[in-house]
Amino acid sequence: MIPDKPTRHFFIAPSAQGWVAIWEDPRYFADRTLAQALARHLQTWSVWIEVGGNGVSWARGLYEGSTVCEERFEAVETTFYGERGVVYLTFDPDTMPDEWIAQLGLPDPDLHYEAILAGAQPSAGPPLYLVVQRSNSDMSSAAAGG
């Protein structure tokens, strides 16, 4: 987790077309390691997408289990909006995010976190709202780790 952001917010949609969509609050960068971990631990496919404001700067990953099927990104350490962390965006005008989403056949390609926050619904039904907060206790962190 980014040190300046101890809380993360997600919307998780019910399964549609064989996929479960997870939208993260855009004030936090899309988490490549989360997508990889979901694929690995659930032994399934996972897609990671981070889109910059212009839609031409974006990053992507496609994972199956422990296998990286495709990735396109450039990792850049940043203090974006005063936060510390890594941004993975790269300039890719050849393939736009909407095109890649369509190629994969993902559900609800036009839906995003802010739209759901404003009342839009995924095609499969109302999403689950999940908030994850980092523990300040070393004991809690150790216990959660195993």
C-alpha cells in the first residue's frame, strides 16, 4: 500500500461472462501485484488495467495462474499528488484501452469507479463495496501474514 494512503476502496461486481470485475478508487493507482496475486492464488485469469487521464497513457497485464501472458508498462517512481509509489503508465497509441477490453470480451467495458459511485450498476447486479485499511499494529501485520 502507498504509505500516504492507509485506506483503499473497491467495488466488486458479481460474476458476468465468466469474469468478476474489481474497480479501485482512482485516487489509488491500479494494483498490478494484486492482479497477479489473484490469478496465482485463485488459479484463474486476471486482468490489470491502469488508464491515465488522456487514455493514451495506460498500462496492462494479462495473467493466468502464475503465468504472465502479456504486460505493457513502464514503472516510474512518483510523488504524484503528494503520494509515494510507482506508476506503471506507458505511451501506447497503437492499442487503446477500450480496444483491449473489447478483445478480451470483458463485461461492462464503459463502467468505472466514479460511475458506480454515482449510481451506475454492473450488468450482473449491484456491486459489493469493500474498504481495506492497513493495520497500525505490528502484531496484526504479523498475524495477517501467516
